[in-house]
Amino acid sequence: MLSAREIWIDEKARRAGYESGAALASSHDLKGYRIEQLYRAATRELLDGLDDVTTLPKELRAALAAEGFTLDSVEPVVVQRSRDGQTSKGLFRLHDGNEVEAVLMEHHGERNTVCISSQAGCAYACTFCATGQAGFTRNLTATEIFDQARYFAKELARDGRKITNVVFMGQGEPFANFEAVMGAVALLNDPKGFGLGHRHITISTVGLVDKIDRFADERTQVNLAISLHAPTDATRSTIMPVNRKFSTAELMAAVARYIAKTNRKVFFEYVMLAGVNDSDAHARDLARLMKGPLYHVNLIPYNSTPDALLSDSDDERIWAFAKILEQLGTAVTVRTPMGRDIAAACGQLRAETQPRAKAS
């Protein structure tokens, strides 16, 4: 696999019309240290644009700018901040006009988590997800994924703060864009660049069994989260069409293989949908799937979307569900909702600006 710097310069060069970073370097007689200066300016120093990279000659900066070379591959269109000041959501436009979302959650105790997108839209059509309702457009590149985190890192840096965690839980299915996602992980992790530790990165999947096995072979310390949302095929197939390809049993077998190979905890995301997956029986069925100390369930209050026909479980039902899991020996956390007043659930802001993007 290419190094993080090579991934970055190749993608930025192609956006400027070159075949590769090597072609760009040859055209401008760029030595390796100049490429390193550009890379560090974007990923470590978090500079806004070429004009700020004063280590480069002014003439070189002007020449690169004239060709369309930029440090950013995403442009903020709408940025909203929640009333409590803890959540910011950005809608970003890509070079071809497609839009994706990312969310910054500022927790107490200096923990700042960014949720980023890996695709424009999503092909997996989960019934509770606004992104799935809009359909799939295209995969993002590694730098388009990384630059969402870069945007919020720049915002935090103005106050002397940093991103502490990144989760691939925005628009799209990360494992359906495996190579680019792993490239973005390399950019996030590179100690010579952004420098975020693997254990502070989480990738969430709807349950692509073959890619879970491939991810296990990566031998990375990046966290794995499974969007489970139902404990049986009968329920899961009604809200997650992917279950018709990879059954619950096949998914859990892949998780068991992953744990056996990596000895790493797996997190199971479970959005609470009233009358769909939140009964006592569902809780007991879920507990039976959670086979050991490396299985952890996150119960998620549902943020309804403009086109959804589903509704959220009330707090009493969520906590009763959690209590059953605890009594049956399952590690469980109830996630605190953040950013509901700014449509912070993945796909919601894009659904407001492009509610029928795939209807034509």
C-alpha cells in the first residue's frame, strides 16, 4: 500500500489534472522536501490554503494555485451548531457537486469526536437511515474522506484543541469503499502528518461479512463497530436489506472469527425503533448473540428523518431494554443524543437540502 504522503499527493495531483504526484513533481521540479512541506501544511499544520504555506516560494504557490491544486477537496456549504454548543454539523460539496456530511461532537472532558462519510449516498437502503433513502451516487476518495476531519480539526485548532476520535459512521458503507477508507485511515494515523492513534478510530459496517474478514487480516488497532439493529433475521431483514445477503448467523460468525484473530472488542450499534426491535423478547434474543466480554452493545435513541415511517422508542423503553441486557450479562451503553436540533443524524442535513436527490 502507498504511504500516507503518497496517497495524499497522488490524489491532490490528479485533481489538478496530473496523472500522479510524480507527474506533478516533475512538472514543477519539486524535490521530496517540497512535497513534504505541502503534505505537512495540510495534515499536521492544518493551514487553510496555499497562500499560508510560506515555506514554499511565492511563485510556486501561485503556479500550483493556477492549476487548481488545493489543500482541501471538500467545501463547506452549510455548517450548523446545536443550541447546547456541543455539536456542529457540516454539509460539504465535492468537486463534482455531490454533497456529504460530517459531524463534530464536543464531549465534556476534552473529547472531540468527528463522524465522517465514506460515500456520497449509500446503496444499502436501511429503512431508518436518511442516507439510504436518498440512494447511492459514488465512493469518496481517501482525501475527500480525510478532509472532512481536517475541516473540523482546523476549527478546533483555533481554540488550541484537537480531534481525539474519528468514527466512520456518516454517509455510506465504509467497507463498500474499502481501499479508500483504509487510505483515509493511513492519513489520519500517520505520525508525520495528522497523528491520530489507531485506537481512536472506529469503522462501522452494516455487516459485509467478506470485508470483516479482510479487515481482520489488516492487523490494525482500528476499532470495529457493527450496525446490527436487530437480533434475528425475521426483524433485521425488514429494516436492513443487507441481511438477505449476509444473515445474522453469518454476520456473527464473521465477528467471532474477527475476535479470534485480533482479540479486539467489537461494538454493536442498535438503534431503538418503537414497535420494531425494542421489545423484551428482542432484548433477550440480542443477549443470546453477545457471547463474551469482547461484545459491547450501544443502544442509540433514534433521530427520525424526513421520509422515514419509523418512530423512536421512548426513554423508559430504552432503559428497560438496557436493564434486561445487563441482567443477562451483556455489556451495554445507552448513547446520549446530541445535535437533534440541527439534524445531526447521518443523512439528515443532506436530506433537507437534497431530499429527492435520487428520485429522477
